[in-house]
Amino acid sequence: AQTVTQSQPEMSVQEAETVTLSCTYDTSESDYYLFWYKQPPSRQMILVIRQEAYKQQNATENRFSVNFQKAAKSFSLKISDSQLGDAAMYFCAYREIQGAQKLVFGQGTRLTINP
Amino acid sequence: DTAVSQTPKYLVTQMGNDKSIKCEQNLGHDTMYWYKQDSKKFLKIMFSYNNKELIINETVPNRFSPKSPDKAHLNLHINSLELGDSAVYFCASSRQGVYEQYFGPGTRLTVT
């Protein structure tokens, strides 16, 4: 079974600085999707960024980028120019391409932004 | 226009009661999901339906029964509620073959 591990329960960063959240996963599949979701205090789950495993290029979305290391099964999220609105729980998630396509989530990292 | 809606958003009830949570999506998706987020914020799949057919049932107690009357709705009925059922329940939907799942706002269930 696939597993996702986020080893940092909490992280903090100064406003305007850069922070990196870590994620590792385990799978025997060669093709899959990886995601980072943000959950602010409103508890709404918001998709931040996705990565297709067959793509070597790291995904970027404005201030958010990933470092995808397929051989190492590592998928970290970098947030540049951190803003107060970035404060939230961040979840790394894995999804198989075939089959039931459920999301398998990591334990989450609580990100605090210090003004 | 709400894409995925859940009712109610908050539910407080006593042990032993039976309750239902409703989910509706207006995105035209063919697959719907229920996830449970526990007190430690851990999210785990419970059920998934594709075109009204159950395709995932992740070792959930049979007190939980999902029902999908049509592709746009997936309800969750819980019998004989227990303290450990207290959690946030999220509904989500997606189109088969498309990567993104859209989440509802969640229902916070508190069992006293």
C-alpha cells in the first residue's frame, strides 16, 4: 500500500522569507500524481500544486514550487516570499493514476508565518 | 455557485443516535468520495463511488453506510454513533481520469 510521510509537524518562517516543507512517499507504481493541499483555519481543502510522476520538470505555481526527486521518492514544497495568508496546514498527497484514484495523505505540517 | 456542498456544516449529537450528512456536486463529475479527518488532522479515505457504484470501502465499520442516489449526490449515514466518530468529514468529487479532486467545506461531527 502507498504511504506518505511528512516528518515536520510544525514549521515557522518570517514573512517574506522562503520555507521548504518535506514529504516522502512509498509506492511500487511508476506513474502517479503528487499534490500539495493547503488547509487554512476555515478547513477548506485547497489544491496548491500538483506533479505528474512522468514529468521530470518540477511544477511551479507563482510563489509555490516543488522539488520532485522520483528515485528518492521525495516531493518537497517551497514557498517563496511567504505571506501571512500562507499560514495553514499543508498536506502532501499521493494519487494513483489507474484504479480507484483515492488520495493518500501525509500527516500534515502546520505552517506559521511570523510578521 | 458552490461546486461541492455539504449539509450540515456542524452536527452535534449524542452517542447512540443515527445521523446523515449530505453531499452534492454541480461539476458534472462521475466520482465522489468521503474522507475522514480525525482530531490529529489526519485525512483518510472512507468510500468512493463512481457512477453510483461503490468502488472503495476502506475498512470502515458497517455502522457507516454511503448512499449515492445519483451521480451528483453522495450521502453518508452513520448508525449508533460513538465518541470516536467525532471528526470532520469531507466530501470530494472528481472526473475519472482527471487529476484534481474538489473538496466540500467539511462537516464537523461532535458526538457527546
